Amino acid sequence: MDIVLKEAIKIPNSVIIKGLTNSDLDEEVAIYLGKHGSVNRHIRIDDPHSQFHRQMIAEFNHASAMDTLNPLLPHTIQSSAQPEITFEIRSLAEVYAANARDVTRAYMKQLSEMANLSGHSLEDMLKEGLANLNAPPLSSQPTVSPPANRGETSSYVQGDHFSDQPAVDSSQSKDPTPTLNQNLIDLNLPTQFYPTLELNPPSVQRVVVEHVVRSSEISSHSPMPSRFRAFSGRIPRPNNEADYDTWRTSIEVLINDPAVSDLNCTQRILDSLLSPATDITKHLGPDAKPSEYLKVLDSAFGAVEDGDELYARFMNTLQNEGERPSAYLQRLHVCLTKAMRRGGVSASDFDKQLLKQFLRGCWEDSLISDLQLGQRKESPPSFSELLLLLRTEEDKQASKVSRMRQHLGQNKPGPNNPKHRAMSNVQTISSSESDFDVLKKQIADLSAQLNSWKMESQNQNQPKQSKSKCQTINAKVEACPMKKKVSATQSLAKTNPKPRPWYCFYCGEDGHIASSCENEPNPSLVATKKKQLKERQSSWEASTRASDEPRLN
């Protein structure tokens, strides 16, 4: 099969087809091969002297097609239109290896016959020839003595011919080459078969190719992972399974790999699916395309919102309390990717929309200004670049805070400091406790006023009717539960509430609380605001007493 070397056919990727009719019936073979992989070319063998005359070699683009086809070979296809016509498909590696063995045996047989005619065994001649090839080079002016008579010709054939020593002695009376040719004529041997052989004849090349084919059959291609992470579609999702978006991304990478055939991709999909996902795809069968499997699974487990709804959800995604900017960016990226898959945003505007929403929903303006992200709206960075910038800046800020704590020996209260958050809670509790003490004090004042009014009425010797009325009033007041007094006082407090702190306990500025303060501490301003608060509370208490006295009288 000289056509293999002539056309440089990739033997491990090829099959040989027998029984072609050069008609439309041959399309059945092409369809069958196309299920296993794309075919690069077809080479027809047109050599009447070859046993493979009128057969065809089909070479695949990738060796992965042969990985799924080899277990089925040799394979026979019967024509559906004419059942008497059959096509036989065999592996070119096996056929070519068997043919190379036959040629090698014939070649070695010819060498053996030639050695027997010379009076020596083939084994001795090959050993001596290999020894001469491996011998070190001789001096630049060797002296070669010609054979004395015809009886010495055989010794010359054994040794001197296999060595590449040139005849440089001009005093020699006889050239050994004519004697050698005379021996060939006397022995009636063809000149081309005498040991004046080429080092790389075509038959030897075929033997080398045979070993190459065997090595390629033994050595496998780069191993692929045995299987993907399983996906079943159960709710709640088991810990050892991937979610649908992650699983689908892995399958898309496999489909876009040109080295993987559709049949192999389908097998990998079926291996990774578990029930109930397998129950949905059972009707497709192993011959279905991978895209058909994804279409069915998308209808069952994919996102059902359209692109506009997903994009609206993306626009309403804002940074949560205590969330780092890098984590917020990753959450935005997931939402925008889903919207892009459903057509809510184009791929060309992906980075621009991502940066725009990050600037809109991130509350850390100092970080945005430090990175100058507002000036990069027209030429936004990619997601990976922006994420790296944010993580780098966050690490710098964390390192700076750590150095400050080591240097000052104290923790600077920040927005996410648990200790500072706890102190703010204590301040809130203390303020509520002080309000309760004020209510208790007011109730005590009311009781004192009622008692004084009772004593005054007794000393003035009022009529018995008024006296009995006062006693009834005192009994009602004393029998009134504490809860009613508290509720009455609270109702008064609602109409005229007690002044509460309006400033930050850390820096003294208005408009925010200490748990979200990022300013430097200002004890003097805090003391001033605290003094103002006490004055307002004192005036409020005085006005409350003044309003209660007329009501009691």
C-alpha cells in the first residue's frame, strides 16, 4: 500500500472501506462514519496490481472518532435499498500492519536465498555487516589489498563490501568490483539482489511504519476526565452534585472541543446524569445530538425568566450590609451572565453594564474614587481585571488597618467592627432605660400630688359629700394599675416626645450613627452635643410637669 506513504495518510485516524459501488448507495457509509466524527478526506485506491483495488480510505480529523469506532470494527453495513450489497469497514492500522508483515517476510526470504548462494548464512552476514557499520572510522589513507583469486571472492563479499573503505592504492593491478560482478554472472544472480543494498529500501521503511503504527495503537491520547460532576435536578440539591448552570457550562466546553465527537459527548452527558434528570432524556436515545439533550434539560431545569426580567433583577441588585465590594461584583457577574444567556443584554455591552451597575450599587465611594472607576465608563475593564483591582485594594486597606492597630495598640472602630456595634447597642439600651426611669419618676410625682390634695381637702373641713368624693377618687387612683399610669404617660410622651440623640457618639457629626461612622473621633464635639441634649431633655421634663399640674387640679 504505497499510497499510504505517498498521500501521508494518518493511519491511526483512518479506516478502509470495501464494497463501494460509486453510486448513491455509498451515502449510507458516509452517514454512518459521520456519527462518529468528521471525515477529513477520502482516498480511493486505483491500482489493479494491489489487493485493495477499488477500495477507499477515509481519514478522520481527530483520533477520538476511532476511540468509539474501533470496538465495532470490523463492521459490515447492509444497504437498505439493495440488501444484496454490503459494505465492509476495517481499521487501516490493522490492515496496513498485516500487509507490512507479508512484505517483510518476502523481503527476508529474498535475503536468505541470496546469502545461501554466497555460501554463508543470513545471520552471519547480518552480524558482520552490523559490526562494520558500528566500527570506528579508519585512518585517512587506508590500504586495501584485492583478493588474490576467485576463491577469495566470498571473503570479500562478507567483509570488504559491507565496509565503506575506498580503494586508494593506485598500485593495485585489479579492481575488486569487476571480480565481484564476474562472480554474480557465474552464479547467475540478479545484480539488484546482491549485497550492494540501499540502507533504507521501501520494504525497510514499511517495517519502520509497522512499528510506528503499533506504538500509536498502544499509546493513548491525552486522557480525559472519567466523568463530570453528577447532576440530578433534585431539590434541595445534594452536596456532591453541581447546580445546573455549572454543569451546563462544563458540557458547553466539551461540545466546543473539536477533538471530541458528538457520540462521545453524548456518552459523557449520559454518564453524568442521575434520576430524575435521566428520566426526562430517556426518549432521546444515544444517537441524539448533545444540543438536543441540552434543549430538553433547559426546558426542565433552566431559567424560565426572559432576558428583560433577568436584566431588571440585575439592575435591582445592590450591595448588602457588610458585603465586600469584590463579593458584590461576583454576585453581579452571575446575574448579568444569566441575563445575557436569555438575550437581555448583548455580549459586547457586558463589561460596560457590569461596571455601570457596580458604580450604582456599591456604597463605598472612597474605594471607587481611589480606583478612578468613574472615569473608565467608556472603556470598562473586563470582569477579571476589575475583580483583581478590587481585591488588591481591599487587601491594601486591610493591611493598613492591621499596621495601625499594631502601632497604636488599639482597634479603630469601623463600620464592620463587632465591638463597636455592640457598644452602640449598649448605648441604645441605656437610652431606653433612662426613658423608663423618667416615666417612673412622673408616676411618683402624680401620686405625691394626689396625696397632698387629699390632705388639703381634709384640713379645710369640706362637706361630707365632697369628702366622700375625694375618698372615692383616692381609692380609684390607688387601685389604678401601674400599667394604666404608664400607658397614660406614654400617650402624653407620644404627642410631645422626649428629645433623643441626633448626633454620632463617635465623631459628633449629624446624619449618621456610630455603627456606620468612618470619621476620626472628636470627643470635644461629642461632649458639646451631649450637653445640648441634656438641656433639651430638662426643658422637656419641665414642660411636661407644667402640663400635668393643671390636668390634675
